Amino acid sequence: MVFKAYDIRGNYPQEINEQFSYNLGRVLGERYKNILFGIDSRIGSEKIKDYFITGVLDSKSKIEYAGIISTPMLYYSTKDKFDVGVIATASHNPKEFTGFKICGKDGIPLSPEKDIRQALKGIKCQT
């Protein structure tokens, strides 16, 4: 299961891949109109970033790409400036993993398991 209490993590590309990233961007873009997005330095993060961004843009929301940033920097940069912040990261997991951390405009992490998983169920993707 890729949905956790405070993030989304899984093996790339078996669990989290380009289609999953697009679908997540689309769902978040339908819910939030001004999104900050960054990535970590993992190979998987680089491979999925354009798909996430395209999903957000296809939902007619605005997105600002911050490049390679840390999770604390994402939380700080989102505060009071964006509706939501997202970073493609798998944190301390092995290199074959990737994932996403999401925070609200107050810089507080959102729970993908509670807040996002249900919205993705209606979309054809790996969950």
C-alpha cells in the first residue's frame, strides 16, 4: 500500500510511476488552485515530475516548480503563499523508492491516506 498517514511512498515504477503522478497532479489540481511543487534528487523523482506538473495544468490550476528542495523548505515556502505544497521524495527509503509529501497552506502535512486516496480511487491508476 502506497498511501501512508503522512506521505505516499512506493517502489518506482511498480507502485508509483508516471501515470500515478499524473493522476495525483490532476486530483490535487482539481482541489487546489495554486500549487508549489519540488523534487528531491532521486532518479524516480526526476522521471515523474513532468507528469505531475501536466496533471495539475490539465486541471486548470497554477503550479510553480521549485526544483530540487528539502521537505522543510517546501513547508516553509508553502506557508501563506500557496494552497498546497507537494514534494516528490521517498525520504530515507532505498533508491528504488519514490513518493510524495503534501502540506497545506499553513505548512502542516496533509494525510494522503485520509485526504487523497479516496479521490484517486475513481481514476484508473495504481493505488
